Amino acid sequence: MAEKVLIVYAHQSTGSFNAAAKDAAVTALTAQGCKVEVSDLYAMKFKASATADDITGEVKDAEHFRYGEETMLAWQEGRLSADITEEHRKLSDAEVVIFQFPMYWFTVPAIMKGWLDRVLTLGFAYTSEKRYSQGLFKDKKAMLSFTTGSQESMFSANGINGDINVTLWPLQNGILHYCGFQVLAPQIFWAPPHIPSEARRSMLEAWCTRLQGLMGETPLTFTPSDSFDGGLGFQLKEDIQEKQAASEFGLTVGTHLGKPLPPNSQVKAGV
Ligand SMILES: Cc1cc2nc3c(=O)[nH]c(=O)nc-3n(C[C@H](O)[C@H](O)[C@H](O)COP(=O)(O)OP(=O)(O)OC[C@H]3O[C@@H](n4cnc5c(N)ncnc54)[C@H](O)[C@@H]3O)c2cc1C
């Protein structure tokens, strides 16, 4: 089925591997009949810092400026800056969002973090009632597609960088799933600068093949929000803790209950 896809893309160079991955996605998805929009953050000179300049007109409390509350009010009153409003439009239209970027310091580049900070505004993207599996974007899908400088073995449970599942948890759980997105397994291009060109071509071919079936993929598993008791400081409910007691593994990377992490839960669906 044809879908509307937003690609949020962060690379400075059109000759980069990231540009090739983004272009491959645009071509493959358009060929399937998808309507694809791209936010090319460096080309747009997208502002990365969350400041009072994101609001037009008076702020409510200039002395103690609170970004979340002030931008929610501005969003309700149509007073957010034009660049945020345009990204809100693209995000509202999209059924699937792909973030394409090179890993910087174990996370997204600052310009993409700025997009997340400024576009996923309180009220529009989340509220304290509408988050995680009850989140405002629960009918949308999102995925990370990124390159690394490191080899895959460096991001393993025995590797020098530690388990990639741990690295991905803040982005995939703390941002994407927090806003309700169904999170598709990440596309990881390991170390394109350090492998032969033939291997890079194979990675791009595998990406194109994956894109053919992307819309039908099962998302990663997260613990439903009603498994936590709001009255008890959002602790895992006792009956669920009891059920989990016999399991060898914790529930998720974060809610691990002091047990070994469920293997590959942030990189593969259905585990
Ligand atoms: C500030 C900073 C922080 C970083 N932090 C981390 C970190 O925490 N962890 C980590 O692992 N890495 C880190 N890195 C490394 C970074 O993630 C990699 O350099 C980056 O992911 C490589 O992707 P690229 O698109 O920039 O590659 P490029 O260098 O642009 O491309 C790699 C190769 O692919 C070639 N190529 C381009 N197009 C094609 C095509 N169509 N087909 C085949 N080949 C093609 C290019 O010519 C080049 O030879 C960091 C880098 C910086 C600058």
C-alpha cells in the first residue's frame, strides 16, 4: 500500500554514503507509489537550539522561560516559528518517518537532535497522558537509518563500545516510542568509510531490498504503558513482575528488572 513518508536527513555532503542511502530510499519508495518528502536539515540550515526565538510575539514568562510550556501555548495559538510549523505539517501528513544520519557520539548529529527538540513539541507530539503506547503518533511508524565509523563487533555485548541495543534505547524508546511511534528495526550501515566499495554497494542493495517490504514490517516490541502503575510512580505492576519472574531475561533494555537484557530487542522485531 502506498504511504506518505518523511525522510529527516542530516549529512553535509551530497557525495556521502548517507546521501546515497537517502537517495536510494527516495527512489525505492517513490517507485512503490509512496509520496516522499525530505527534510534536508543542513541544506535547510535548520536551527538546532531550542530558544525563545521559536515563538513569535510575547512569551508568557520571559524571566523564567520554560521551553515546553511556552511552545505548547504558542502551538495552540499558532505562534510557533515558520520552520517548526512547516515540519509539523510534514510530520502530520506522514505515515512513516525515516531518520537518515551518521552516528555522532553514539547518537544523532546536533542538527537532528535540534529537529527532535524543536519539532516534537509538548502538546503536538506528547503530553503526560498521551505517551508511549498511548502516544499521539501511535498510528505512525518511525525508523532510524544510520551509518557508523565503528565495526559491528565494537558495538556488541563484548565490544569496546558496548551493546548497540543499549545505545539505541534512548533514541528508540525515549524519543520515538515516547511519542507513540511504532518503531521499525533500525537500518545500520556498519563502517562505510572503512570497507571496500564492493561491500558498500552490497549494503545499499540490501537496503533497497528491505525498502520493498518496509511498509509490511512488524515493529519492535515495547512494554505497553498500562503495564505500569501511575499511582505507584509508574512502577511495573506486580502481576507483570510476577509473570516475568520465571523469565531468564528482563522485559526491555531499560526495564530489565536486574536480569540479562533481552537479546537484540532494539535491532530485531519479534524478540
Ligand atoms: C562528530 C563525530 C562523531 C562521531 N561519533 C561516532 C560514534 O559515536 N560512533 C561511531 O561509530 N562513529 C562515529 N563517528 C563516525 C561517523 O559515524 C562516520 O564517519 C559516518 O557514519 C560515515 O558515514 P558518511 O556518510 O559520512 O560516510 P562517507 O565518508 O561519506 O562515505 C563512506 C564511503 O562511501 C562512499 N560512497 C558514497 N556514495 C556511495 C555509493 N553510492 N556507493 C558506494 N559507496 C559510496 C564514499 O565515497 C566514501 O568512500 C563520528 C564522526 C563525527 C564527525
